[in-house]
Amino acid sequence: MPALAGDLPARLLLLDPAEGLSSLSRQIASMARTAGGRIHVVDIGGDILTHGDEPGLCSPFGDALTLAACHLTRIPTTVHVAGPGLDGEIGERPLLERLAGSLPLVPGPDATAAAARALAWHPSEASALWAAAIHGARGTVRTVNGVIHLTDVSPRLYPLPLHEAIGHNPVARALVDERPATLDAAAGVSQRLTGIPGLASERARTPRQDPPAAGNALLGREAVMKILREAADGAEHTTLRHAARALGLTWTDIPALRALLGTDTPLLRLG
């Protein structure tokens, strides 16, 4: 977070959901009033529009909690879906069906300039995929969890009213109806409806114990590229996060890996 605060031209404020939905809503409302009286929720990939039963769904709780908290503020809110399908949780086609009434925006390459410094090291794959798509990248991309397809839809940004987003999301609707008083109770609502634990994976998460960063990076650019092509399952690009993992490095080694490979783009082209 401190590094992001230094590399992004925006003020970052940390939300604390520990005391439940109502507390989170009050925090959002306070910040929104200070910042101009509107709320904009941006979700890269589109799992915020989950119906709760998609086979690739893995993290529905945070988005649903955010939607419900924004609803309780009664402050005008717009939900923006960027790069439908880029997070690998819901496919592009079903998302386009859910976004059928929204007129998409298509950001130009200059729109990613503000995030360029952060994207040079931050491991968010969805953000890197969207930035690359805006810059014209198309085709298959190997990510940590599989292969994503960049299409002409991938650069788009779809705005929709909050009530439409909540209309798609059964967990958000249940949270609004039940108003759970604690974070654990809210996570329980999500798990009851989707079968996916809302907090267990976060609480169990520990830092990856990767090997030291000396091995494969010392082989030289051509040897490293050969390893990455073999690890890409035939994809035309790879994320830098997947590249680091394939080489036995951690995400903190991404800047050094970029320097070795001589790339400053959001994705690494393997062709």
C-alpha cells in the first residue's frame, strides 16, 4: 500500500470492514461526501456481476459487500466493469449479456499513463491485462491461474447504475436484506449462497516461500524466454507475475525480471 500510494496520482484511503456492513457503509459515505458526493466502483473482470453459480467463481464476497455498503449510503453510485472476463472468474460472453444495456467507453492508450509506474512492479494480473488490451494487445495470455483471451471487448469500460449491479448479485441483495452486524456474519451469508468461504482463504494466506531469486534469472535472456515459452501452454503472452513464478521468483522480483528481459509493457510477448 505505501508503494502504491507513492506511485499513483490519487489519494488512497483504507477501508476497514471488521465491524460489519453498517460500519463499512459509514466509512464509504464519509469519504464520498468529502470527495464530491458520488461513488464510483470499478471492477476489472466483472465478477461483481456474479450470479453466484459460475464454475470459475472464486472470490464473490468482497464485491458483494462493497455493493451492499454503497447501497446503504444512499449516495449516487455508478459501477464500472472494465475488461469483461479478464479476471478469469466469469466468461466474456455471459458478462456481455449482463451488460447489454450499458454503453461502453473505450479508453485510449494515454489513460494508462497514470498507472504506468505502479504496473511496472505490482502483481495484479487483471490490471495488467486491461492496460495491455487498451494498448492494443490481443490473443492468448498465460496467467497464474490459466489462459485468458484478449479480444476487442477487453479494453472496454461499462458503466451501470448500482441497482442494476445489485440486481445481478444475490449475495449483495441478501446482505442488504439481512444487514449482518459483523464481518464474519456477512461472510457467512456469502458462503451460504455460493458455497465459497468469504474469509477463510484470506486468513489462511501466508507469503509464498519461493526459492532464492538467483537461479533461472542468471541464465540470460534467451534461456529465460525459452523457459517462459515452455511454461505458457502455447499462449502468445504471459503476465510478469506468471513469468516470475515460472522462474522460481517472487512478485517482488518483477522489476529485475523486466530489466533482464528489456521490457516495459504490461505483458510479456512470447512470439
